[in-house]
Amino acid sequence: ENVNQFTKDFIIKENQNNFFIVTIGSAYKKLINNDIKIDIITTLDESDIIVDLQFDDKSISKISNNTIILASTISNSKILERLSTKNLYIYEVFYAIHKDNIALAGFSIGELTLNLLLYLNPKEIYMIGLDLALNQKTGSSHTLNSNSKTIQLNLEEKQNRDSFDSVNSLIKVKGNLKKEVFTTPFFYSSIEYINNTVIKEKKYTKIYNLSTNGAFLDKTISRKISNIKIDAFENLTINFHELLEVFDNNSSTKLSNSSIKIFKKDIEFVKKDIENELEKIRIDRKSTRLNSSHA
């Protein structure tokens, strides 16, 4: 997020009891270091790079026992092992193994987290940090100390469209509070996914986008932080143990029998498909040998 850092941190810290705070793996350390309570941390990546970058033992030890962690089925196994002492729940991505479960998708943890929150049916969401755009002054993809892989692009450089790179090319999109902002094709994929999939059918949640230098997102309400009337909110009275109970009642530690049957059927389908392809290869090779011998 590229808004004035002091303003953002101050607003969140002073009003933390008025909101249910959800953050991602690359940002939770900053909140903890500023004595800001965290209700949920989400993580997605399977990369080895972020194991110690985001979830080192010292940082994990600072995570409150009243924080829920949502990790994905593709999260690095080392991360899952380290987080196993916490209130850890796994969500499925790309393909649902559990019968009747929803598998989430997306290009980054940002839109995936937004998708997760929408399934919890909140009345309002206030987004800070989901820019999906570059820093409009420095060209940086992430803020300093974000614990994410950061790229930095020259916003003044003339773009050569002979080649187009998903990470290193620049495009302009409609801004949230600015007329236009620079972003990358990779971030643009996330923007389009949010617009066309994540919030397309969501009608009952008001989403306020507070990003000063972020990209505009369809069906969200662009709002300056200074225009949010914090005093209109009452302190939240969410009972942590009741919330844990909701997660427990909607989670499972093993596959159901019906899920196992479906999973086995899928495996058999894949095996048969592979066998068919192998048979085609054998026939093609045999045909090639015969043609060679006749020649």
C-alpha cells in the first residue's frame, strides 16, 4: 500500500477494536510490531523463499493465540509444520478434494483473501493494501519490508511492445483515487479476476477501497481514509472461541467416505486417460516402424 504510512498505521492501531482485522503473510509482522491485534492471517505460496522470509520461528512465536491462520493446500509444507502449533486451518485451491467444498483460485493472495472474506458474508469490508498497482513514485511493486519479492520498474521508460513481460512491462489502468495508475500485466490479471469472478455476483457486502495509489476495482466504493467516520463504529464483540467453533464445525481432519469415492473415481479416470494416450503412442511407433521397413 502506498498511502502515507504513518496515517495508515495510526488509523488502524487507534481503531483496531472497531474492526475484524485480516492480513496476509507478508504484512502481519508489521502489525504485530505496532501492537495491532490480528484476527486472521492468510497465506498461499508454496515457494521456499518465503518460509524464513515470512514465517520464521521468532515471528510465529509473536502471533497471538487469538489469531486464526488460513493456509492453502499448496502452502509450503515447512510453513504448515511451523504454524501447526497455532489455530491453523487449510483451504483448498484450484481443485476441491473434499466433496461439496469450494476450491478457491486467483493470481495472488490478495484477491484470494478477498474471496475468502466474501464467503464469510460480512456487511462491510474496508480494504487497505490491495493496490494491485506500482508505487506511483518509485515504481516498486511492494512496500519496503513487505517480506515479499519486490520488483522496481522505471515509470518514465518508454514501453516497447515488441515484447511483453507479465512482471516487467508497464500498463496504465483506472485508479481508485487517481485518474490513472501504472501497474503490471500480472497485477492486471488479478484486477480482472476480482472484477469478473470474485465480486461479480456479490451483492450484499459493501467493499470500501481505501487505496490512494491503487487500481480501481469494479463494485467497490472508492473512499479516502480521512473520509471514513470511525466514530460511527461500535466496538466489535466477536467471541474468539465462538469463531473457532464455527471454523471447527465447518472443517474436517480427514476425507469423508463419499469424498474418497469421488477421489478414487477421478484417479481411475486419469489413469485410463494416460493408458489411452500411451496406447496411441505405441500404435504410432508401430506404424512408423512398419512404414520404415516397407521403404
